[in-house]
Amino acid sequence: MADDVFCKIIRGELRHDEDKMVVRDSDFIVIHDIHPQAPVHLLIIPVRHFDSLSDFKEEDANLLGKAMIMADKVANQLGLGKGYRLILNKGEDGGQVVPHLHIHLLGGKKLGPKVVRD
């Protein structure tokens, strides 16, 4: 069983302020990021542990589709009708810090182009 921070929150071993929990259902938790990079910065986290996108199998594809629907539903509930950004980091070079797949949802202001330049 995985022991990352998100698994601990899901199992109830690590308290996450209730005001930071946006949604909890059988497939996902959606929480506010503790280091927001935009006025709205949420994390959509599958309850089932996956280290990264590489752990998904073809039979798990439905869960990724549900994550996209969850993201749009939550974004609309929070008034992000003008737009938002979804980010999924994979691996150290991709900026993944927590070894538990999660999707960042950012919005609440006009977001500029995001291009990494050396």
C-alpha cells in the first residue's frame, strides 16, 4: 500500500482542512493545493493509487475520462466558465513532486501561455 501524502489524506491518516476538501466520492478527492499558483488551484486525485500515468492500463481509461468530467464539473461550480487549465505532471523532469497521479486545475484569472524556455 502506498504511503504518499495523498494516500494518507484519502485514508484519513493525515488531516486536510475540511474547507480545503472540495469533493470526495468513491473515485476521487478534489482538494485545494496548499501552494496555489492561481486564484483557484485544485488537485483532482484518484482514490486508487497510481504513481503516474505510466501505471494506467487500458482498462483504467474510464477513470481518466471521469477525471476530466470531474474537473469540468468542479470548474463550473466554482465559476470558471471563462476558462481554466488542466496540468498533469509525470516524472521528475515533468515536475511531478508527489508520486501519486493528480491533475492540477488552475483558473480564476486570465492565464497566459505556458512555454518552458531554456
